[in-house]
Amino acid sequence: MTAADPAAKLKAAAELIRKYPKTSARPRVAQALLDQIRGVTDASQKANLAQEYQKIFDQPSEQELIVPVLVDAYAAANQPDAAFAKGSEFLSHNPDSLNVLVDLMSLGTEQAKKQNPKFVTQSLQYGAHAIELIEADKKPANLDDATWKQYKTTLLPSVYQSMGLLNLVKGDQAAAKAQFVKASELAPSDAFNFLMLAGMLNDEYQNEAKHYQSLPAGPAKTDELKKAQAMLDAVIDAYAHAIALSEGNANMQPARTQYLHDLEAYYRYRHNNSTEGMQQLIDKYKTPAKP
């Protein structure tokens, strides 16, 4: 641990483990080197160091620690194929490795946002299994109770949100909607979920409105009007929710401005060309100020 840099430390560690593979210092050395590698800012150097670490510390518990670091390094180096190859290889032998599952799903989601759908199918599989593990309360051995609680309250809704995005890219609107609904239930103050839901609900309403307009006059059209109005009310509520929660969020201001415009038009349509009560509806969904 007195070696000059992470590379030198790894070289010394390799010699230590070669001579004394069962030394009681092994866990301490492995963890200290892991922390060193995590702190490396150059992505290529970080990936190289992580690969060296893998060769030295080859026990399953040690591999469990380093593979997420290696995946992150490849992702930072813009090498998603290498990240998925290394992560998938590890998961083939350790299918319940939650950190690796989530890291790969997150990387696949980021790639999908960049118009690269190559990893969507794999990412959906990994995300679904991560949700299964968290909801079954299968705490990884390397996590303490406090961290695990944070996983369930913070990580789980973000996994559902990513699954929603991935399914949108895949073209499965129904699955995407269900997952954004779940994410919004788990994280009711996250504006992004409601922004996405509002957009999807509006698409559904627009399709329903076109269908209504295509029907001939009669009881069927009257029933369809009631259905369209109920869907529009759901859109109005989702818009109000998204607008309330996104207030002050610079990244969401373009969408918020558009939603405000649409909300006013829809609200006037449903309330005799009046906006009375619209602001109160928005205010209802604002996050309470902290004392």
C-alpha cells in the first residue's frame, strides 16, 4: 500500500497473492485497491487497472466488486460493446449480481438515448431481473442494511423509469406506460415520470379523438365521446402533475412550457373556456416546501 501509484500497488499485490494466496490481509488489500481504481479519472487507464485486478483477485466475491467498476470504465471510454461483453460474461456465471445488472441496464438506456438501440433487449432482461431481486428482498451479501434500504427506495424507481424508456425505444407503449406508472408511484416527486406519462396519455387521447370523429352519429359515438373526455381528463391531470413537479428544473423547462400551453387549451375545452381552478390543480401537486 506504500507503492507510488495504483499500477505499482497492483504489481505488489499480485506478488503478495502469488506468495500468500490465503493471507488474512487479502480482503483488506483487495478493498483498498478497489477504492484506488475507482478514483482513477482516465477511463482507459481505469479499465486496464480493473482488468489487472481481475487477474489477481479471482475469487467470486472479489470479482463481484470489480466488474461494475470495469463496466463503468468501458462506458466512460465510450466502449459499450466491451462493457456488455465483460458484464454479460460475468452474469453468465453470477446471474444475481445486482450491481452488474443495474449498471448494464443503465448503460443500455444511455445508449438508447443516443439513438443506439443495440442493447435494448439485453438491458430489458437485466432490468427485469434486477427488479425481481429487489422486490423479492434478495439483499446482496456485500451490502449493509442501510444501503439495501436505499436501493429499495431510490434505485428501484429509477430502474422502472429506465425500463419505461427502453420499452419506448422498443416500441412497446403499453409496457412503457405501466413502468412509468410504477416509477411514479415509487417516486412521486420525480417530474420526469409524469412528463413521460403525460405525453403517452396525450398520444392515446389523440388517437381516441380521431376514432370518435370517424364514427357516425348515434349511441356508439355518444359512448365514445364519454370515453374520450375521461381520457382527456387524465391527460389534464398528468400535465398538471408534470408542470407542478418540474417547476424550477432548467432541463425540463422546454417541455414544461409546451405542457403549460397544452394544459390551458385542454382545460378551457373541458371547463367552458375558463381557466378557473387550473392553477389550484397545479398547486395541488407541488412538492411541499421543506420546513
